[in-house]
Amino acid sequence: MALMSSLLLVQGESPRTSEYQLKAVFLFNFVQFVDWPPSATQDSQPPPPLLIGILGDDPFGAFLDETVRGERLGARPIQVRRYRRIADIEECNILFISRSENERVAEILAAVKNRPVLTVSDGDGFASQGGIIQFFTDKNRIRIRINLDAAEAAKLTISSKLLRVAEVVRTPRR
Amino acid sequence: MAIRDWPIKRKLTAILLLISGLVLLLTSAAFVTYEIVTFRQTIRSQLATRSRILAANSTAALAFANEADAREILGALKYDPHMVAAALYDRNGRILATYPAAPSADLIPAAPQPDGYRFEGGHLVGFTPVAQGENQRLGTLYIASDTKAVSDALRLSGVIAIVVLAIAMLAAYALAAALQGRISAPILALAETATAASTRQDYSLRAPKFGHDELGVLTGSFNQMLGRIEEQKQELQQHATRLEQRVAERTKELERRALELQAANSELDAFAYSVSHDLRAPLRSIDGFSQVLLEDYGAQLDEGGRDSLQRVRAASQRMATLIDDLLKLARVTRTEMRTERVDLSGMAREIVLDIQRTAPDRQVEFAIAPGLEAQGDSRLLRVVLDNLLRNGWKYTGKQAQPRVEFTAVDENGGRVFVVKDNGAGFDMKYADKLFGVFQRLHSITEFEGTGVGLATVRRIINRHGGRIWAEGIVDQGATFYFTL
């Protein structure tokens, strides 16, 4: 019983701060469960970094930088980039779209369409709008919703393990 | 019974059983130990494999903190009843999910421990890293398995070991019982033969030989020894038989000689008797006619003629005495013995009185011990005492204070009678001639006598089964000892 109460305590502590801490870890963990199509630059020396981009207001603060510090995928270092405008977006692999960009989601998605970019956001209805991964909260826990059609369109392969722990949706037919 | 007193059979069996038992025990122990060690290794690697599979499956659940999924993955452990508990820790060491869903507190450590698999407090526990990709550590999987499988394996291999041990010991016992005979049988046979030979003294026995090993050599030597003893025993018996034969032969010869001697002696006695007897008649004529000549014609003879006649008479009288003595000697051997109790002291006193009556002018001191008695023929014993006492009286004739004793001493359980005088004595180198017929140590002019007396005495003593001997010193006296 002591263990159970300590478990509850861990999950109950400071929900706001730990929410983005957790999301930062999740964002980083996606690197392990998603395969990007081979790119022209990936075998060059030195290996190109794997880029995690944040578009709009950065809700993570230092958490994300701390999480990815020193981490690599194979030989590729993992780096965080922050963008203010759609035009700034370069060849990033993961693009986190901040809630501040909620109004422009369709525009942003259109901009990265057909490019191997894993789009992530915690904005409501992101997945159904064509985003690939959406964070949502269920019973006080952060869950993942994945739009498989969007992932396929982006030529990304998502590990079945990730699919196991996620809620899978399809793009609604117009 | 002390071990050293056990029969060889039992000793051999015990040694064989002890050795095989020890070997089997060590082998069984090694077998059980090997079983346990390999089994522990096996279940440890099984747990490691299972842990790695589970860890690989639970990466996403850990990566995205999906508690339900994690619980579901761990829940699969229920298909293995040996799995006691399991837990998934996240990167920060916090528990994400447990198996069973509500475990008792002491089964799940609060924080992950170093990776690895170890036996701990009756459980096999393992901490496995959960990682996706190369070095992406997501957390830790903990699994605890009970060691019932190990104890089951231990029990099984123990039972197998005990069964094998029991069967092997039975086989070893049977083999030992069958094979110990190879060694013990020759020894037992040897011991049996030795016992039989020594108790029955039968040296014709032979121990059976079983082979040409050391025991065979021993048996051979033993049999040879028996053979040698047998031969020697036979030789000894032959010698004894030969010796007995010779003794018997000698005895027969001696008996024959004795008979011959006896015959010769009695012939001689008869001769002496008849000669003496026949000599007396002419001698009486010589003496009688000499007396007639002296009385009737003495006046017509001169002095020389009368003296010659006197000498003829004296010589013929002495010859008569001699013949009488010889007859007496012969009679001693011819007369029959009548044994009775004889009062020697009284008899000696009578003889002394008789001696003193015939020569009242001589003063000789006689000392006769009272109460001397003996078993024998009184007539013959009187001859003995008469001779010895008269000899003492006679040979003290030149002594100033003559003295003759008759006593007895007890020597070696027998009675020895002693007649002792202080007279002329004799030289000890003539001691063996003393008792011969006609043997005289003094001339007739010194002391008169015929030389037959002591010979007679010895014959009488011999007829009584006794012995007579003498000691003497010249001029200091003689002592005669006799037994009856």
C-alpha cells in the first residue's frame, strides 16, 4: 500500500511543469520509434544532425535541450531548433507546432506536406486536421494519437510498438 | 567384536563396500552439484532471455509512460507460475507498472538495482535494461522468479542419486561377496588345514592350492613344511622302533648271559660243595691217624718226629676250618630264605656274649645301639653280624683301647647299618678286594683267618637285595656299611 501511495504521489506532483517535461521526453523518444526515408545527406561526413524543430512559442523551456543533450541516433547528433515563421523551417525531422500556432495549423501542414517531417502538436484536433502525432490528456495522463494516413503521406514508418501505446486515427474523408 | 577380530571374508567385503561407497558418494555428490549448478545457470539464462524479450516489448510503454500497456505486457508473466513479481521502472527509477497489479510490498524493490541476474533471498531476481535502439536507455525491468524449480531439480537429482547409490551399493555388495572368495577361500582353506594339522597332529594333510599368486606360493610352502614334518616324524618313529628293537635284543642277551652266569655259578657252587664235602673224609683220616700215631707211638719218636706230627695235625685242622667256611659260603647261596622281622640289636648282644666267653682275657668295648631291626632271614643275618663283629674284635687286637660299634643311620630315605672299629684298618686302594673269596689284606701270622668271611657276608647282603661297602684308614680303623 505504501508503494501504491508513492506511485500516486509521483504522478500527482506539480502537473503543469511535469507535463512539458514529459512531452519533451516523448518528443525525444519519437526518434527511436520512427524511421525516416533515406535522405541524400545522411551518409555525408560529418553526419548531419537530426533536427527537432519548435515552431512558435517554446513551451518546454530548458527541458527539451536538457533531454537531448549529448544524445545521438546512430552517429547523428540530435539538435533542437526554434522557428518563428513557416519560412524558417529547414530540413528538420521532427516539427513540434506550439499552441501559439493553432490558427495556422492547416497552413503549416500544407507547407511540410510530402516532406518526411514528423509533425507533432498538443493542439486539439491536430491529428484529424492532418497532423501526424497529437498529444492529448486522458484521465490526467498524457496520451498519443497518431494519424497513420498522414504518416504514410510523409513516407514515415512508425514502429508498431509506438502504435501499440497510441490511439490511431485516419484522416476523415471529405 | 573388534574390527581386527572380524573374519577375513567380512573384512574384505567391508573394505570393498567402503571404497565403492565412498567413490559412489563422491560421484553422486559431484553429479548433484553439477546438476544444481547447471540448472541454476539454465534458469538464470532462461530468466535473462525472458527478461530481454519483455524489455524489448515494453520499450514503447516506458518511452511514452503508458501504464496500461506496461501492465498488460507484464501480465503475460502469469502463464509462468514460477514468476513471482515484476516491475517496470522509468528512466528516473520510478515504478510505471508492476506484476501482479497489487503486489505485496516486499516483492518489489523501491528503486532499480544494478543490472544482472542473481539469487537473492530465496528468489532469482533480474534487472534488465530497457532500451530502444543502441544506447537509448528507457528504464529497467525487474523480474523475480521463485527457486522452486531449483529445489525441484535438487530433489529429483537427489532421488536419482540415492536410487543409483542404493542400486550400485547392492551391486557392489553382491560383487564383493562373490569376489572376496578369490582371496579369502585360499586363506580359509590354509587356516583350516593348519588347524586340523595342529589339533589332530595329522601331517599327511595338504591345503588345496587355488592359483599361482602369493597365496598359492604360501600354500605351497605350507604344504612343503607339512611334508617335511611328516618325513621327520616318520624318521623319528623309525629310529624309536629301531632303538626299542635294540633294547629288546640287548635285554634278551643280558637275560641269556645272566642265566648262563647263574648256571655257571651254581655249577661252581655245586662243585665247591662236593669237593669240600669229599675233602673232609680224607682230612679226618689224616688228623685222626696223626693223633693215633702221637698217642700210641709218641714215645718211640724223637722230638723232631713229634713236632712234625703236631704240624700235620694243625694244618689239617686249619684245612677243616677252611672247608667248613667254604661249605658255609656254598650253603648261603643254596639255602632257601625265610623272611621275618629280626631284632638286630639283640642278635648282636648274643654274638658279643659268645665272643667274650671264648676269650675272657681280652677286654674289648662293644657299643650296640638299641632297637635296630630289619626284615630278613635271621639265620643268614646272624652270619653277617657274627662275621662283622668278630672281624672288629679280631683286628683291634693290637689296640690299647679297642672299641667296636654297631649303629645305624638314615640316609636318602633308607636305613644304613654301620659296624665300626678302631683297629688295624686298611688302605682304601684295596677296598674292592675286601669282599673277594680268599682275599686277605693281612698275613695269617698277623691276624688269623680264611678269607671267606666277607665274601659270605656280601653274598648274604646281595641275596637280601642290599648293598655293602667299607671305608678304612691304615691303623685307625675300618667302617662297614650295609643296607638290607
